[in-house]
Amino acid sequence: MTTFSAPVTEPKPLPSNQSALAASFTDFLTVSIHQILFLRSVYPRATFLPVRAYNYPVRQSRHPKVCDYINDAAIAVGTEILKGTITAVSIIISSLRTNQPLERYAFDLSGFPRVPVGEINATFEERKDDPSSSSKLGVNVSERGSAPPQTIDLEAQFRACLARLASACARLTPLPRDDEFSFTVCIEVREDALPPAGTTKEEQTWIVAEPGKVHLRSCTAPYSVSKAKSADDPQQQHQHLPPPPPKVSNGRAKTVPVRRVEAGELRLELWVEEARQKFNEPVD
Amino acid sequence: MGSLLNTKTGSVRKRIESRTVPSRGPWRRALAKLVLDTFEDEAGEEYDASRFGGFGDYMRRKKIKLQNLDAEIRSSSAGNPPIFRGVVAHVNGYTQPSLQDLHRLIVGHGGGFLQYLDGKTAATHVIASSLTPKKREEFRRYRVVQPAWVVESVRAGRLLPWDSFRVVDEGHAQKVLRFDNGRVSSQINTNPPSAYKTQSRSSWYASQLKSVDIEAGTPSTSQKTLENHDSNAGANLIPSDDIQSDYGDFPSFNTLDATQTDFPVIEEAYVPKQAVAEIEEYYSPPRIIQSEPIPVTKPDSSTSPLPLAREPASLKTGMSSEEYNAQLLSDPKTRNTSVGNPEFLQQYYRESRLHHLSTWKAELKAQLMSAAKEKSQTQTSRPKLGPGVRRYILHVDFDSFFAAVSIRKHPELEGKPVAIAHGTGSGSEIASCNYSARDFGLKNGMWMKSALQMCPGLKVLPYDFPAYEDASQKFYAAVLAVDGVVQSVSIDEALIDVTGQCLRAGGSDGRGVSEGSIYGEEAKADEIAECLRASVKEKTGCDVSVGIGGNILLAKVALRRAKPAGQFQLKPDAVLDFIGELTVRDLPGVGHSLSAKLEEIGVKFVKDIRTLSKERLTSSLGPKTGAKMWDYARGIDQSEVGHEVVRKSVSAEVNWGIRFTNQIQAEDFVRSLCDELHRRLIDNLVKGRQLTLKVMRRAPDAPLEPAKHLGHGKCDVFNKSVMLGVATNAQDVIGKEAVSMLKSFNLSSGDLRGLGVQMTKLEPLKPGPMESSQMQLQFNKSPARKKVEQNIDPDDVDSPRKGDRHGLSAAESSRLAPSLNDSSHKPLNLSGTQFIMPTQADPEVLAELPGDIRSRLISQGKSRPDAVRPVSPTPLPRPRRQGTAAPAEFPPQSQLDPDTLAALPDDVRAEILAYYDPQQPSRPMPLEPPHAPSAGSLRLKKPTTPTKRRRGRPSTKALGNMKLTQSNFTAVRPRTSDSTTAEDAMRPQSSSSGHEVPTLDASEVSTEFLAALPEDIRQEILAEQRRAQQQQRIANTRKAPAPPLPPQRRGPVLPPLPARPTFTAQKLTQLPDLRHAVDEWHSAFSTEGPFAEDVAALSKYLHRVIVEEKDIDKAVSVVNWTSWLIGRQQQPAEITPTPRSSNGSFSSSLDVVAWDRALASLQETVVSALEERGLPPVDFD
């Protein structure tokens, strides 16, 4: 990633099939996780290398286990995307002392297309609009519409996302100083999908998460599965979560919107949630 | 001559020539004085002292002085024909006649010489042997000639055309006209061989070597070329007018006779000795030189000045290994036995014992396989043995096979120590020795010298291969007679699986543990072994030993105990103890390197291995070996008898007798090794993709001559591999690669002691023509351009010249239609796969395919968006300027296949038919002729090659074949002017309304295809596509259900996107637009407060943005923007109170309250929407 010049290149074509889409997103996710870990000082800032991704300066953790974990998580997320079951990915920063989630960085992936597993390499059909409606609606093609369509540069979209992420993080309440933090990657799957938690140890990439350790608030999907890891213990924790947690009051919990990316079929939204626990409010 | 080239030369030339005229100017006088006395009275301006700051003069003067020197040379060589008159030369870089010599040659023959090249046009010719790539580019347009041009021109006595000596060729792309025998032919420019090579071949050294050859009286190639040239010179006696010269304005000197006679004088007088040799060299045209055999110094023993010393002791210590080798090879006997002998390789393989054995074994294996096959045909299939069954494996081995067989012929040697070796010389190796010799401590592979020390009475017998072969055949006959699975290990040992027989004897299934049956089985195994030994003894007269065990490992281990002439059964209960007591070296497959590694981790005996964990073993020995050792230590061996190991590599290696005196010999040898490898690959019916070159180099501390005569001694071994793109066994390919690898080692050829080539990653050779496995694209001639008569180009089909098509009969029109069977129309497979999606793929077949293949096929099928759409694989017609009537550009309607039409989607069909509608005089785009495929034909429809260029310019319509589908959607929609006031804009738009979905359509054009295109074409295609999309954008509806999938659609069809919520009648979605709208809204109502319904509309929209569009940021931004607008409005009201009436200020405060309320309501909406999504609220600015 550390190149010396940034040649102005043609914007890469947007991902045209499901596997390319998954690859683009997991790349972005990897970069984002590293960046979040840096921005929130989950690990000492000195352990991060300044690198460039999407032609944007980001930081990458140098710790091999952290890198491995992030890569594994990204690969696992990619697998789930290919299965088409995933609706959201979130990165949860939790306190080591209280073991409570403090911040949640959510990537809403419900806009991703669902593609049968056999066709992950097949190019997407163009989304065909209903011709009947289009004829019905032949009004109001605004002036703007006839302007040349802007080619969407995925890299620029991601770059903007990272920039917004940095500014959003700056607006967050700082994490408590006297604490250490850990992070977890958590996915949410569609209601009709089977939770990907495996039965044997080998296939147990994902484990069902404990609601208290994941949720700042309830999520849209009933099942939340998290890939758990604590900073000091590289072994994965295994937790179980019964379906939806009770609705809890918001307290001072807060959402900080980051950005929405719409680039072809890659449609995601990124926002940050801060938990009540962060503001030392009692959990009910 | 191009004026470009001569811009400066003219003046330079004039300047130089002015100096050649003796009676002009004071500088001439000065020059004469300069010659006489350089320190005195230089009258020329250039000899004045430089003024202060006159540095710029320095170079100028220096050049003038150099020219003065040239003038002197010119004047002193007045007898030379001024063949270089008009030439201004400059020498660049290292040249073979040196710079000075070239200088003298050129100037002496009337040319000009520039030491400093001020500009490229200052010189007419740049002389260089080779140019750096940068200079090559820089001088591309100039006359860059080889030094040979000068030498040869001098030799020929006339200015030779520089063109045949050019250094910078015009590139491959430019064709070159060749004039041979009056015929003009155009041919692809062939790249001349590297200039370095030309130079080295014809260098001073080479010529020296040749002169040595000449002196030695061998027929000299240079002499030949001299004669050759003489004949050429005779042919060159042509009138002066015809002499090819680049300089027509300079009269060529045609005094051929004069030059002929003058020539030797020139040489002697002005050309230094080195250059004489050079001229000798260049006497023949360089191309002939290149084709000459490489001059190789092979010092003949008769003429060699070197002493015929064989004794290494007498060698000079500082001798290089090449010199040593040359000396060594000067002994004709040694030479015959080393690589100096061209027959060496054949001889080597003829006499090498190891080679003999290995080829023998291969034959044996083939025999065994055929025997086993016969057996299986006669025998009923043996019962399948499940896992966990007790097994009985016999390992049968001759006792000192070679020795035993040889002794049979010498009964008097029975009981005496006997060894088999090449000879009794101290350098020969013991191949085999009998047990009485082993008692003396002798071992196989020992040097004869030390063996004789240990056992002075040792009898040495030569190899007797026929007898061994005979014995081996008898042995195998006996082995095959045993009912069991046989695997040959080598010529004298075999593995036999007799489980079936033993289990029958024991009467059990081999699973249960019953005392009696086990006993019976073991007894049976022993009995079989006994019989076998007896029968081999009877047939061959030699003893064999048999080891019996539960698997191959145990059988092999047991065999050690059984020897000599015995048998031993390793019983299951004794396995662990027995194996545990062995040293690791005793295990099969453990050599000294492995045992050394094991010793490092503290393992000496097999039982020590058991104390180690499997992980420890795998970490120190590697995963496979580690696991194997772990198993072996526990007596486990999974391999099965009769399981033939598939050959993984084929190699040819020689490490005896390798003594080279120069690199060329080494390379030739590698090439011949590659030929041998090629033969073996053919024998094994394989070809490989990876070529490895193994090189043994004499270790730096090793003596020049090792203990074994011509052996390799102590060596460093180097390996290098190269992956060949395609599996091959072609000897030239292998040879080329191997030689280049050898070169890349950059080893001194004299230090080479062993060379080997190995082919791995083997692939079976398919029966049939021995060709490359890679499919080759067949580039047929461009279709139809030259044979319009036979095959009507589709371009012409729709050409107006063809006139009225309706009048043509159906037969004629079908004849005129481009034939699909015409191979010239076969489209290229562009999708990067060898699988071509048939038009009508059987869905079941499709479902059976692996996922990745299927999806590729699907995407491939999709690259033709409509499978049955008539597509012609022919180039598209050029867009025509003048609008011609539609029928002229279409095949007649009658030609359309009704079936095809019926199969088309309705809209497409309607469109096609519309083109035949006379009511429609013009149409948006020229269409290619829809081609009617013959119904029911099984033709595979391939993606077409739409980029056949026509007339130079890349067609922007290259992808026009998708226009039929596209135009479906380019319905021109009536446009309404949005003359809406701000008030109107705020009206809630409750009706389901569409919006723009600008999606870049990547599926229309495969990205692979795009990537394969040249940049400019790609750009054009993308632009075209963008334009098409622009027209194609259509409004979307919220409630649009997914349309039923058309059956021919194969890719993942995504349901239409839910409509993006829009704001106001203008369908605003983008944040800047929204801000603008809010801005207008606010400014319109800033004094009276917003209408509640407008606030509600915005709230509703924001809610939808969050919940449906999922863009919290946008909603929050809109609210923040509103908040900022309100704040800005309040501020001036508070801080700088405008001179307003109290009534106005009151109303202003009223509307502030109203706006604040509106803002609060908006914020509340956002928070509630977030809550709906299960998210905590946001902070507003």
C-alpha cells in the first residue's frame, strides 16, 4: 500500500458480480477495522503503520495477530456475503473492565443483492425497471436526469467514507481513559437465514453473540452472530445469544451517521453508535 | 536523403572539407607548422590564448584543432580513394575497430569525423556496435551503422550502402522490401542478431583463433569467406552509375581496378595490425559471419603446444580450471572418455551401470504390468480386503545379486570374497560383493582401493549383464507364480502381498483375533516364503531372503534379519520391540540427511522417535516426512503392495567425465542432454511443464582432479527451475531453456562436474499427433475482402451498390448471405474459457456442472444478451452518411427465419419487423443484417468478435449488436417543463413516482472483453455505452413487482430496486438539491412561517430516507441545514435589528417560533425514524 506515487488511473469498474462485490466490501471492511482501531485507540497508536488505502491515508495495525484476526474476520464476512444471508456487519468496541460494548460501527449491507450461491461469479443482470411503470410514468424526467451520468468511482466512495469516518470519530465522546478495550466483529443475518454458527470447532467461524455484549440497542435482525475476540486473548470466545433482546431505553446512547455508499450494486450505510454504558449510565 | 538529416551536415561538411583543400587559408600553413613543430607559431585563431571568460570558446577551438589534425591525416593519405567524401561520421560507444582506427579509416578516405556530436544532424552517420535502448530510440531516425560498414567500404573501395549495416532496425512492424534477383518482395523485418554477439564472433580474439586454425592447416572458414568475397567482388564489376550510394550528389569513385591494387597498400600503410584482422573478418558480409560455425578451440593433440601431462602434481598451481581441463583433454584417451568426445553421451549411457539398471527396471515394470494383467484376466478377482485386516507381505531379495550371479559362472570362487566392479583399478567402485567379502568389512559402493586394503585376496569380477538379466527374469517368474499381488522394487527384489492366500489358510476374515487362525495364517506365510526361496534357488542357483511382515515397512525390516539366505517373519506382537531396537538408519527411506536431522533432535533408535510428538517431528522434518517417521516408529505403513508410484519426473543427468574447456562445449553438452531428456520423455509418453537444471560445480576447496578418474569429486550443487508455460517435450524448447539457465548460473565452465536436466510436473502425452496441448487460435485470412465473388461480405449485402434486394430470388439471397459454415466467419472465443455455452443449453446439464463453471457459462451466455437474437458474426457495417432506405440494409424480409422471429421476445420482434415497415423511412441506427440461423442446427453460437476493424478507424459501433435490445428502452418520453414555483414544489407528492437510477451498466459489455481491447477503442465503447445508458434511464416505481423472468435469462437477475424516496414533485434525491429546495422553501416562508403540510411532507420524506433509503446522514444533514437556515435568519434579527415596524418584528418573532417548531418536528421525525430502525438518536448541531 505504500507506493510513492499515486498515478491517476481510470476508476476501476464497479463490481459486476457477487464475488467481486464481496471482495470489494471485505477489502473496505479490513481497511475500516484497522482505521477504527486506530482512531479509537483500541491499541496503542504507536502500533499502527501509516499506509494508504484507496489513496487515502489510513493506519494499519502492525500486530500480526490483530492483522490475522481482521483478515480472518473479513474473509468470514466475505463468505457470508456470498451466501447472501448477511444484512449488517458491525465492529463493536467494548470495555475490558466491564465487558460492556461502548461503541458500535455498523455497516448496513441490506442493500446488497442476493444471488444464488451458484451464480456468484456471474455478472449481474442490469436491474430492469418495470417497463409498465416506466411508460406509465413518462413524466418528469427532470433536466438533471438528462445530464451525463457521473461515473461512480468506488475508490472515491470508499475514500469519502473513510474521511467521514475519521470526522465522525472525532465527534464521538472519548472512550474512558482508565480502561482497556477490545473489539469484536459481529454480523447480522437475515431473518429467514440460518445462523452460520457451526457445530464443530473447525467450522465454527461465527458464534452466537450474547446480546448484552453486542447490542447497544436492538438490531433489525433477530440473530446476531459475533466473531469474538478480546485484545489479550487471541482465543475466540464462544457466546450464545437468544433471539431479539428486549427493547431497552436509549439513555444517552447516540447515533452518529457516517455515510452511505451507492456504487452500482454495492450499497451500504455506515454509522456509529455510542452506548449508554460509555456515559456510565446504568444498564437496565 | 531527407532534409531533416542534412540540416546541419551540410555546414559541417563544408567546414571540414574546407580544411582538406591544401591551398587555402592560414590555418593550413599553421597546420603544416603544427606538424613540424607544435609549439611554435600557431597562426590560427584557435591557437590563441583563451580570453578571460572565454570558456565557450574552448570547445569550439578544441573541435577546430581536432579538425586540423584530421586535415593532416587527409593530406598524408592522398592516395586513398576518398570514398567517404560527404560522410561526417561520429562514433558512439565501444566499437571493434577502435575509435582511433575508425577515425583514421574515415578521415583517410576523405570523410569527416566528429569527436563531439553537437546535434544529431551534425553527423551523417553514427557508427556504433550497439545502442542502449534510450539511444536506440533517440537515433531511430538517423543513420546508425555498424563499424563494419567503414571497414567493408574501405575494403570494397567504394561507399557501400549503409542500409545493410544498420544498427537500428525499423522495427518488426515495418515490412522491408527485399530485392532479390530482380524480384521485389515484401517481408517482415527480421530482427538482426544481437550486435554484441556479432561483435564477439567477429572480434579480434575470434579472428586470432581463426588464424590459429589457419596455421594449423584446417580448412578455414575465413578463407572460405575470402574466396566467397572474391567471387562477390567479381560480380561487383558494374558500371559506376549503378553503384549504390546514398550520396548521389557525390561522384562515386569507380576505379575498381585502382582500388583493387591500392588496397593492400592502404592496409599496410594506415591500418594497424588489429584492424587488418578486423578487415579480414569483415571481408565477408556480416550475415555470413553470423552463420559461420562458432570457432571453437579444440587444441589438437598433434599441434597442441601444451605438454601431454597427465600427472596433476606437475601442474602449475595458478592454472585455471579451463586450462587444466584443456590439458587433461589433450590426452586422447581421456578425451575419448570425457565430454570432449562428441559420442560421449551415447557412450556414457551405454556403459553406465546405473543407467543400465534404471532402464532395465523400466522394462521390467512394463513386463510385470503385462504379466499382472494377464494374471488378472485369468484369475477371478481377488476378494476385496477391507481396512483393518491383517496382512501378510513378503519382501523377497537376492543376496548380493550381482556377486551371486557372477559367482555361478566361477564355481571355484564359492566362499571366497568376491566383488563386482568395472575393474581392479583403484578408482573403480564396488557394485556388489558377496557375504564372505562383507565379512572383511567391505560394502557396496566402496572404492576398490580401500577394499583391496581391507581384503587383499578379493576377487574382482566384471559385470555380466546378460546373466543378471536372465537371473532376474527367472526370479520374477518364480515370484509371479506365487498367488498374490506383486510389486517389483528393483531387478532383484520384489514385494508380494499374500494376504489372500494366508487368510484362506487361516480360515478367517482377518479381523477377529482367534489364536488358531492367526497361527495358521502365519504358518502359511512362512510356507509360501519357503517355497519361493526353494524355487528361486532351483531356477537361478542363488539364494534369496524373505522378510515377512504385516505391511511393507515390516517386511522390509524383517528382511534385514532374514539375510543372508533366510527368512524371517515379524509377528504383530513383536513389531514394536523389534522396530524400536533398530537405528533410524535401518528404516527404509531414511538416508544420511534424514538420520542426521533426526540425530539433531536426539533420535538414534526408532524407539526414540516414539517419545517425540508428531508436531515436533513435522516441525523438524516437514509435514510428510514427519508424519511418516511417526508412523514408522509405530510399525505403521499405509502404502500398499502393487500400488505403482506414478512417475513424477523424468531426468537425464551426467556427472562423470564432465570436463569442459569452454562455455560453448558446456552449452552443447546441455543441449545434447536435453535431447536425451526429450527421448526419455517420449519413451515415458509424458511431457512436462517444469524444467530443472542441476549443476554440480567443483567445490572451491576440491582439487582439480578428484579421486575417481573423471568423477565429480566434491561438489556444490546448484539447481534452477523454470516453469514452461505449456507442457512440452520439444527438444529445442528444453534445450534453449536449459542453456539459458546454465548461462544464468555464470559458472566457470571448467569447474562444471555434473549436469542434469529434469522435467517435472508431468502430463501424459495424448495419443495422436505429438503437438502442444495448448489450443491454438487459427487466424484465418480476413474474410471475404479478397473474394467478394465467392463469399459476399455482409458489408456488401447491405451496400447500396447491390441495388434492390427485393428482386433477388430466395435462393440467390441465401447464397449471398454469409455462410455460417464458412470458417472465415468463425468467431473468436472471447470469454476466456474453452467452454462455449450452447445456445440451448440443457438446464439439467447446466445444473450438474460445478458452480464456477456454471456461472462462467452463464455470464458467457449473457454476453450475448439475447441468445436467439439474430447476430451475425461478421463485422459491422460502417455507419453510412446518407440515409439509405431501410430495406437496402437488411436482408429481405423473406429471408428471416419465422421460427427465429417467433422465438424472439415480442418487443424485439416488433422492432425488427418495424424495420421492414415501409412507413418508417429512417431509423436511429444502422443495424447489422439479422442473420437467420438454420433451424435445428446444432451450431454452437459463440460470442462474436465485434471489433473487426474496418478501414483503419476503430468502429464506435463495435458493440452495435446489442442495440436491438437497447433500443427497446430508448423510448422517447415526453418532457414536461418543471415550471414549478417553490410553493408547488412543496406540495407533497403522494403518488407513486419514479426517479432516476443512474446505474453504470457493466453487464452489457463483459469486462474481460473490454480489458482485451486497446485503450482507445475501449474509451469509445464506454462512451457509446454511456450515451446509450443515458437514453435508457427510465423512471422506477416503488411498487414494481419483480417481472417474471424470461426463460433465456441466465445471470442472477436482481429485483428492481425499491424506488428511492423522493422529495417534492421534482423528485429530488441528492443532498445538494434537497438543500436548495429547503433553502427556497425557507426563504419563501421566512417571514410567515412554514405551512404545516410542508413540514409534514418533509418529515415524511426524511422518515423514508432513514427507514427505506437508509441514509441517516442525508436526513440529518437536511435537518441540520434547516436548522442553520433558521439560525441565520434569527441572528440578524437579534444582533442588528433592522428598522422594521414593531408589527414586522412581531411577525418575525412569530415565524421564528413557527420555524423552530418545524425544526423540532423534523428532528423528532428523524429520531423516531432512527428508533424504528432500532438505533439511538442522533445529536443535531
